[in-house]
Amino acid sequence: MPRLHVCSLSRIEEVVNLTGARKMVTLLSPGTKITRPSAIAVDDHLNLGVSDIVEPLQGQVFPEAGHIDALLVFVQRWDRVAPMLIHCYAGVSRSTASAFIAACALNPRRDEREIAQALRAASPTASPNPRFVALADSRLGREGRMSAAVLAIGRGADCFEAEPFALELA
């Protein structure tokens, strides 16, 4: 089964070439320049302009339910023939939250704690954005279990930029 790959903005071309990813989710602040790799078709790229914040902040794009809905629709339409890449600026917060959300959405019976622990094992720097996770938790009817699972793994190790990693779906 294809994996979810996670990386920073600076590593997308490398990760796409290395993994054969053919779907991509971009989570960057509006206005951040992104060059879509040629291996990713326009229709296979979800570009969500959203800031990495947990409280509203003037001049920033606060994560809302619509962002999560778009992510869930995109992920649920994935045929899983080829890997999917999820990236943000540093590969630490928005992208790790989105990979966790995708894994939960694609495995509705899989325990949230197990997925969160797999995320932590794959990336010691993963610090999933709690706002993203809380919104998805509500949308997926997980009754707070997603948020609790992410809280249980704690904040990841400090870094400027995360190393690329893969999250298994099963």
C-alpha cells in the first residue's frame, strides 16, 4: 500500500523523485512561492493557503473547517496507486497534522493513539498543529480521541527543518 510522505518546502522535488509520489498537498501561508514538481498533475495538487497558528492572529489565515474539509475530500479521493506527499514550510506542524488526519480518515477503525505513535516513531520532530487536529477530530466524529492522541505524543524535538519521512497507512 502506498505511503504518505511528509517533508518541508525545500525538499519536495527530491521527495517526489525519490518516492514516486503523484499526489501532493501543500500547506503554506498565502503568498509563499511554490513550484509544483512536473510529476504532479495540476488536478493532483491541493494547495491550501493557511497559516501555522492555533489562535486567530491579524494578517494570518486561521485554520478553519473549510481547510480541513478540502483536505479530507482530496485525501478520500486518493486511489492509493502511487504515494502522496504532504508538505508545509518546515515539515513539522501543518504537514504532520495533515498526515495524521489523512491516516485517521483513511483508517476509520484504526486507533488514534496507534497512528499518533507511528507518527512519532517516523518523525522525532513532528509537532502536529493542534487546531488542524481538533477540526478534523470533530469532522471525523472521533470525539476528542485524535486531539488526545496528539497531546499524548507531545511536542517534537526542536528543529529548523524536519527530515522527510513516511507514515504507513496500516
